[in-house]
Amino acid sequence: MTSVIVHYKELALKGRNRPWFHQVLVRSLRTLLSDLDVVHVASVNGRIEVRFPDESQWGEVKARLARLPGIANFARAVQVPADVDAMAAVVIEGLRGKTPRPFRIRAKRADKRFPVPSPEIERRVGARVHTELGWPVNLSNPDVTVRIEVLTVDAFVIIDREQGVGGLPIGTGGKALCLLSGGIDSPVAAWRILRRGVKVQLVHFHSYPILDQTSQEKVRELADTLTRCQLRSRLYLVPFGPVQKQVVVTVPPALRVVIYRRLMVRIAQRIAERVHADALITGDVIGQVASQTIENIRAIDDAATMPILRPLVGFDKEDITLEAIRLGTYQTSIIPDQDCCSLFTPRYPATRAGIEQVRAAEALLDVEALVAQALQDTVVEERRFPPKGK
């Protein structure tokens, strides 16, 4: 039987709300691993233990735990009796055959009734390893840190620890709706917010059949990647071509891009209200394109009745690209497509649109009718991980 010990960090700061955060994380872990042969997911003295009988599943378990928000770190562990000699024997066996490197032992007693203090556990186990295997001790800068966690009647010995993504468990931070373009930025923006415990639903504006369906296929792949992090997602596919056609014949060319974005915000807000979301998310970065100057962002926000979160607003493109690579969305995002934002785009879009000017241009449109028609034609797709039925 393989045990994995899951640690959280930020949850420990939640005071009286900590049990609720902890329960949400346990439920997420059970869902995440529901299609694997996992026999036990439960709290154990301020940590979470996962048990599964098939060692061959460790690679898949590790990959899944590494992307679930709320986990600070996790590791395979060997469960032994709460006895210093038993702990030392397991550590020696785990290190035997490996190239000797500077090491240290870190011990922690979850149950302070265990009679041997943590520093003494460290000294005794470390001395055994040094004597029997010849590994050099280095307390300040070790290459290997072996952790021993002593519970009430048993203990866990941890040799190799894996890093989690941190953050908060999904569902503890409310709900938001992300405008997912299919480019590099917006999936990273969604990830940054969902990592804070926010359940993120997704909306994509496309111009099919005026343009091809490549952007929709890309967004479906991006939604699948994000769903592997938050377990369930809903993707709204909004046909935006008819809206753009009306804008082109009504609005002065320089203001079209800002009006497009204002209409997207209006449509997205209606969807957000339906799913009880309290904010929108975009991948805007100041100065990256014409619609993302401070003046134009202000003009776009004028159409909003709920907060618009822009977690990447001050990032460099290189920083966002590196995060997209880590997230696993980059290769999908760079697939060439025909994005609705490039349709009917004027040669010289306004970069400093005034709010009164934009309002006057938008007043030429039947905004309510355009929004209502787009919502009526919207397609909704549910996504979950693990896939249902597996």
C-alpha cells in the first residue's frame, strides 16, 4: 500500500474557517482521484493522507496532485510505528544504494506526547544514516532533506517531496467568468484567479461561420487544460459575427474595437449573472494592443456593472509566456486561428477613446437586441475531470 502525504500552507492561516477550507480540499482530492484505485483520502493530524494499493499509479497521482490548487507540497511516505529505531531503519533502507550526498533529517511531532523531542529524533536518525551509509550531514545547505512526521501511534517517513501549486482549494473563493480568447494571455489569467480558490467559468466569442472554427477548437483544448486544474468547467461559445456586422455599419471605424469589447462585457455579464458569478476576468496587459491602453480600458469598464479582474495587467509578455508553458496551454495558444478580434478591425483604432465619445457611438446601436440575440445563440458545453464514466 502506497501512502501520499499532502500538505497545505495557506489554509493553516484561516483560523476558525480552516476546517471548511480543509474539507473542500479533501472533497476535491476525492474527485480528482475518483477514477483511480485510491482506497483512502482523509485528514490525519493537520495533513491529508492518500492511499492506493497499486504502485504503478504513482506517476498519474503525482501529475494530478501537482496541478490542484490548495496543495503546498506532497510526497510518498512510508508509515512506521512511532519508534525512533523503526524510523531510522526505514530512512536507511530508502537511501541505501543512492550516491551519498549532504543530508539532514527534519522531524516534527504532531502529537507532543511522543516522549522523544524533535531535535533528538533528528540527531539519532541522522547519526544512524551517517554511520551505516556514510552520508555527510549538512544542516544548513543539504542536498537531501528527509522528513519524519510523528503522529500518535505511528509516523511517516518522507524522502522525496514534490512541489504543489499552492493557493486555495477550488470553490473557496467564489465564482468568476473569464473571457477566453484562445491566445496566450487569457488562459494564464484564468489560471491565476482559479489558483486563488475561485471557480472560473469560461466564455469565448467567435465569428463562425464568417471565420472558420479553429478558435473554438483551440478554446476547447484550453478549457480541458484548465478543467484538469479545477475539475469542472462550463464553456460558453458566443457567436459574435452578427454583432460585429452591425457595429461595422453603424459605428465610426476608430471606435469599433472599443465598442466590440464593451459589447463582449455586456454579454459576459449576463452570463455571469445567470451562473451567480461576481466578477469577470480578462487577460488584458497595459499597452499590449490598442484596446488595452489605460484610456480604452476605462472606456470598456464603463460598460461593466461588476468588477473586471485583470491579473496580468502589469506583466511582460515573456513572463506570461513562461507561465503558459508551465501551465501547458502555450502550444495550443500559438496555433494560428481566425480570431473574432481580427475581424473588421480598422486600420487605425482609437487608443485614447473618451467615455462620452464611446457612449455616443454605442447609442447608435440597439444594444439590448444585439446582446439578447447573442445570448440566444450561445452554445454551452460542460467539461469535467476525470471525464464522467471513467
